[in-house]
Amino acid sequence: MSKHTLFVCRSCHHASEERAKEQPADGARLLEQLKYLSTGQYPSDHFAIQPVACLWTCDKPCAAAFSAPHKPTYLFTNLPVYEAAAALLEFGQRYRERKTGNVPWEEFPKLLQSASIAKIPAVGR
């Protein structure tokens, strides 16, 4: 099966005050949660978690995107830092299981239904 990837913006920050305090970026915190959960309750052995420098959604942090060959890419923004990891991993399992990558809206984890979402068509079809 093709490799699926969860891209996570490691530089996302919800508040400019946090940048001034030199606290870890919200995106870096989300990555930590994803790595922690992916080794336990939500194994991610079927998709890679890939940090990226920036996903250019700075006005809607935190951001993450699922992508795989011949499947649409799902971009999630406005993710709550500490609650989003489990929902993203749950969505990732559903995304990977679908041959076309199309996940019905009603099967999105509730938390992700309140995020800003973009579905980008697959390339190469």
C-alpha cells in the first residue's frame, strides 16, 4: 500500500504573546502529542508523521494535512493544540482505509468537524 503522510506545521502559534515568551510553538506541541499517541492507543504504522516548517496558514493555526498518492489531500486548520492529536490519528486511520481517500463528513471525528477544512483533489488521476 502507498505511504500516507500526516504533515504538521511545527511553527504554528495561536497567540503572538507566546512567540514573545519563547515558548515552544503550538505546532511543536501538537507534534509531541501525535508522537506520544501514535506509539500507544493510535498506532500510526501505516502513515508517517512529517513535521514541516510552515503550512502558510498563520492566520488559522494549528495546521495539519493528510496526503497520499492518488487520494485527495485534507488540510485542517484552527486545530486546538492539546485535543487535536487523537482526532487526527483517528481520521488518519479512516483515510488510509479508504481506497479513494474520501472520508464521509459524518465519519470525521467531532473535533475535526469544527476545524477549518480544505479537501484538495488528487493529482494524477
